[in-house]
Amino acid sequence: MRHTLPLAPQFYVTAPQPCPYLARRMERKLFTALQGDSAETLNDALSKQGFRRSQNVLYRPACADCSACLSARIRVADFQPNRSQRKAMARNADLRRQSSAPWATEEQYALFRRYLDSRHANGGMADMDIFEFAAMIEETPIRSRVVEYSTDPAPGDRRRTLIAVSLTDILDDGLSMVYSFYEPDRARSSLGSYIILDHIEIAREARLPYVYLGYWVPGSPKMGYKSNFDALEIYKNGRWQDIGDPDSHNGETHPLSVAPIAEQVARITLPDTQPIRG
């Protein structure tokens, strides 16, 4: 009988490209492939260290002289909605939630296109076609769900109207909201906040302690809304900590603010590897 150890994941660095969050900055990412029998375990471990999933890749910002992007998560047990968030829940009380396996549909893509054209027409996903959209939704080596929000059918109609969608990963300690989009014509309904609020309830019902929101970037108007949520933690200086006063964090650059790539990789804690019997 032969015993072998699984290969440790290999980490790579992307070439610098314009930052989508802060003007006149360049972004760079540290990433590794997410594949094989250990994909779920690796995703769980690295998500706790500020990594995010995109299809079959895990990545984390590793910019040369900027450390503004901070992974954010909500402590479900401690969360209390504020007044505006309670209003958002009331405004969207007509929506019905349905969760399914990660499978892309034409209806989802049509909503996705309306959302991008209205809110992110110049973003990096603006040219995404239906095949790339399907890959984003369906190419997942871990437990993922598509959470859809729809209105009830109108009188005389059998079909519900799709209003919002979230691609959500199920981690061992929470839910990770990979990507969400919604009907731009209902902008006043605060749908983006509502989807997060509903995921907090889903996590509470499942007894999962966290909802991971992706990156919060101080100084970025696109990401400012995340700091409005109670019980928010950020991953900073190698540990999770309460965000405290959002204004106390800044996105200023400094040549010594980021450790060399080799040092960053050395600090990553990988999941325990067990011998494979074969």
C-alpha cells in the first residue's frame, strides 16, 4: 500500500493593471487554483485569510505599494439592522427567495446585462457575454448556490419576475457572497442591502457565524456601503478585527505598506494535509 501527500497549492501573481476601485493606482493579485478533492477545504481555509473565489481560482490583492482592499465579514449573532436597513427589508417584503444549484439561465443573464449597463457600464465585466456569464455561475468546485429573488406572478400570469440574484458559496463558517446583481429600475428599494440582509437571515437559520461580503475599500464610493452594516469585521494585518470607526482606515499608499510576495505566501496557513490511501 502506498501513501502519498497531496501537492501543496502553488501561488502566482498577476501582472499589474488599473485598479477598479481607486483612481491612479495599479492592482496586482496573488492567486492559486481551486481544484481536486481538497478544493473545498482549501477554500474554507483561505477565505478566513482574506481570499475570494472567482470560478476555480482563489485570489487576494497583493498590490506593490497599497493595502487598501480589506476582506469584510458580518458577525451574524451580533448583527442588528439600523433604521434604513429595516426599511429596506420592508420595501422588499414582496420578494420570494429560491435557492438552486449553480446553473445559469437566459433570464439571469438579461437581468445581469441590465444591471451592468445601468451601474457598471465601464467596469471590467461590461463586455461579458452569455457564455462567460455561464462560466462565472457554473464553474465552481465547491458547494455553491444561486439565490434568486422574484416577485409573485401578476394576475393572469404564471411566471414570476426575477428581481435579484446572488451567487453564494457555502463555507464551513459562513456564507460567501461571490457576486450579486439586481433590477436597476428598483434602485430606490435598496436591493443590494436587502440581499445582504437576507443572507444574514439565511446564515442565522443555518447557524453559520459569518456572512462574507468581499472587499471593503476605504476611499472607494463603490464599496462604502459595506461599512454601514453592524458587527462588521475586516481582515487587516493578518487577523480579523472589528472595523471600529471606518474613517480611521485609509487607502493611502506607502512603499513599505506591503510585504514582499514571498513573505506573503510564507504567512499563508494551509489546511492540514492527511495521507491519501491508495
